[in-house]
Amino acid sequence: MTKYIIKRILMIIPIVLGVILILFVLLYFLAGSSIRQMPIFGGGDALDKIFTFFGADDNFITKYIRYCYNILFKLDFGRAGDIGFNVTRELKYRIRNTLLLLGSGVGATLLIGIPAGAYAAIHKNRIGDRVINLVTLLFSSIPNFSVAFFLTLFFAVYLRILPVLISYTSPKAFIMPALTIALGGVASIARMTRASMLETLEQPYIIALRSKGLREADVVYRHAMKNALVPIVSALGGLVSQLLLGTLVVEHFFSVPGLGSLMMTSVGMRDHNTILGCAAILTIILTVTNIITDILYAFINPQIRLLYAGKRAAYREKGRRNEDENG
């Protein structure tokens, strides 16, 4: 199991470097790209010595190596093109807001979607099931910007619970943005939970538990729910990717100072260095969340644990055979 976790963690580096390479190629060869002005020498560091030793030219490859070196060893994403502000300092400020928005959106999605899907499965073909199916179908069909508009109209204009312009130093500021990105995810999680619960409730061991006279609440919540969550955890990485993409629109609509709003502003200003930095951070967030999901799935799925335990047992048995043959 430890070997599986280490292998998944080490995959972060080649994935992130590969995505940065693709984005670097696309932005570098744009007309008037500010990335072409990036110097390959960084003030006498180890990479400068390597470039000097080999007599490296100032070209696309050396610029890409310099950019990746600065990120990995200096946490330096360069400076913005025309404005000249420090991209790293701006990203540090924006990452916090994006992660808070994403975390609150994922939390709201799971807290609403899983109970709703379980309730719909337990009350199959009843009025509660039909209402939940109708509501989830409605939310999955509405785009994020429309949801954001209706939530603002409802909470800020009619009920006047939340102000339209909010300072994002308060947790209250993330209520409407988090609900906006969560409602689409709630529909997916609720439908997935319902289908998984229906399949689990029809398993022979659930029928056996009911025949023994166990309470229905214990059967559902202590036994069926635990196994029904396995496919949901496996799909959690895709859900986080979906919600993170939704934050790009939501941050722009609610003026949240996050990575999405910074990236959209940079696209309008043709600030390629900032675009590349935002894309690199978003790639890291997506990669890390997917790897965390894989590790969680390995913990709750006994088949993966048995697979790696079986490999270790096979290696030990092979070693014993070799010792017996040599001895």
C-alpha cells in the first residue's frame, strides 16, 4: 500500500511538467508573446552554470527549462508582461480564495448530494424520489452563470440576507459562490448515490441482514451506505475537476479575487506569463486532488489492498524459493 501511495505522489511531477510544456508551446509561439522576452540566465544560480558550461543558446528549450527550474527550486513564476507585478505574490493571494471556494463547494456538494441520493434510493418510486430526481435534473441543466444570477436575485435583492458587494475577508462572502458551483455537482452526486444505493440494497448480504431482524436504519446506514460510497469516492476526482472549472465563471461573476478571475483578466490583457502561472497552479490542484482521490479509493476498496498484498506475498514466496534453490 505504501508503494502504491508513493507511486501516485511521484506522478505529480511529470504530469505537471507535461501540461506546462503544452501550455508553454501554445503561448510561446503566439504573436507578440511576452514569454519570448524571458531571460534564460537567473543571476548566477546552478542552472546558469550548466547553460554556460554547454554554451546554451537563448531559445525555446532553454526558456522552458529555466521556467520549470524557477518554479521547482525558487517558486518563482516570473513577472507580468506590461504591468510588471510579481506573479508569485499575486498567485499566493489568489490561491487561498480559490481553495476556500473549491473546498466549500465540494463540501456543500457532498453534504447535500449524498443524503439526497440515499433518501431517493430508500424511498424509490415515491413522491420524495420523484421530487429529488426532478430537482437534480433541473440543476444539472442550468449553467453556472444562470444559477449565480438567480441566487443573487433571491438572496441579495428579494430576501436581502446577503449584500451584493461583499468583502472576501468574511466567510459569508463565499456562501453564494459556493452554492453556485455546488448545485451542479449536487445533481451528479445525488444521482450517483441513488444508483449505487439501489444496487447495494439488492445485494444478497443486505437481504440476509434484513432476514435476521436487523433494524432498517442499521442495515441502510451501517452496512449499505459504506459500500455504496465506493463508486462515489472513485468519481470524486472528476467532480473536483468539474467544480474547479466552474469556479472560473463563478469567480468572474461574483468578483472573487481568485485564480479564475485573474486568469480571465490576464487573457483579456494578453499577459501570457500570468496565464501560464495560473494554469500551472490549477494543474497542480487538479493533479493533487485526483491523486488524493485515488489514495482514498485504495483505502476503502479492499480489492486494491489485496492486490498489493498479493504482490508482496508473491515476491516473498519467490525469494524463499530462490533461497531454497541456492541453499
